Amino acid sequence: MDNRFGCWLDLPSPHVAEIVAQTGFDWVVIDLEHGPIGIETASTMLMAIKATGAKGIIRIPELTEGWMKRALDTGAHGVMVPNIADAQQAEQAAQWFHYGPRGKRGEAQVIIRAADWGRRADEYTGGAELIIQIEHQTALSQAEEIAAIDGVHMLFFGPSDFAAATGLPKDSPKVLDGAREVARAAAAHGKRSGSVMFPAGTVTSLHDVGITDISIGSDVASLTTHLDAALAAVK
């Protein structure tokens, strides 16, 4: 399975989204869980990303039918679902992600952006990815069961929340072990696995444990890191 690289978007700006996506990332995550981005801005950010060839993924704030529907209808090529507790919740996500007969997603293809405003009846869902975040020990213990769900495409490890929930420092090797288990469970069912980078989770170490998709940065972190360093260099 090929390795892919991505970036996080937390600033509500189509211009920033376009700049980041033009860098050559395979995917970018528009984060609606943390930060000020709303669904209307996310829609215009997806428009900016579309011409670059990168996949535009929306991380919804929480698992609800309404959020899943809005993210997909606005044209996201992937939906990332945070705070999944167990396989039952992951199955619910799959139900709301997919049209019937697999799922229960409401159909409105004659008016939604995802179907080119009704011009394409087939829409695009064959290429859309349902991404389940594994951020807690309970979800990690059911990672293989979650990966086995038909219609789940990727398991995505959340090292910060996992470390906080288990009382581990972020640089603990046990956090990397969590990523390893996520990658193992996903691979066992032919699914992709992802993570952001963290102290013990470098690109090399994450690839070594089997993670296929890695976020190597974010718009906010890139700005603050570069500007802090630039100012420090001239003071």
C-alpha cells in the first residue's frame, strides 16, 4: 500500500487551503472539530482544493447524522470522525456515510455540490473515504473489529488524545505502540491507517510500524514556527 502525506487546516481561509494543497500533499484535513471553521467556509475551501488534485477531507465536530450528511453533500472526498468509542459507533458512522442499501444516507443529488449541483447522478462516493479516529483505549481495544466494518476505509490514530486519556507523556514509546496496533488492525483487513506526527512518531517510526498516511504539519503550526524563527533571527 502506497504511503501518503497530508496537512491539517485550521484557519477558515480558501486562500490558505489552496496554498497548502498546491504544495503537493495527497490530502488535507479541514478541521471542524477544533477552531473556527464552519460548513459554509469548508465548502469554499473544498472548491479551492479541488483544482490541486489533493483530496479534501472534512473532520466533523462529532458523530451525528446531520454533520455526516452536510460534510458529504458539500463535496468532501473524505470524512474523518473523531472520538469514536467502539465498533458500534463506527458502524453507525458507516450507516450514515453510505447510501442504501449499505447505509442510510439521505439522497439529495439534484441539489448538492458533491453531485456537481445535480449534473452528475453518480456523484463521487466511490472515491470518498470514511476515516475513523482511534483516540482512546476502548477504541484501540476494538481496532480490528472497527477495521473489519464494511465501508470503513481508514483508521486514524490520535496520539494527543490517546496520551491524555491513558495518562502517558506524548514522548512515551507506549504512544507509538498505539499507532502500531492501529496500523496492524487496519492492515489485517486491507485498510489504510493514519496518524499525525508526535515526539515518538516521526515519519520514519510511523512508517516502520505500518502507518500509511501521515500528517506532517498544519497551517497554523507552519505560520507560527516560521514567523517565530524569522523574528528571532533578526532580533
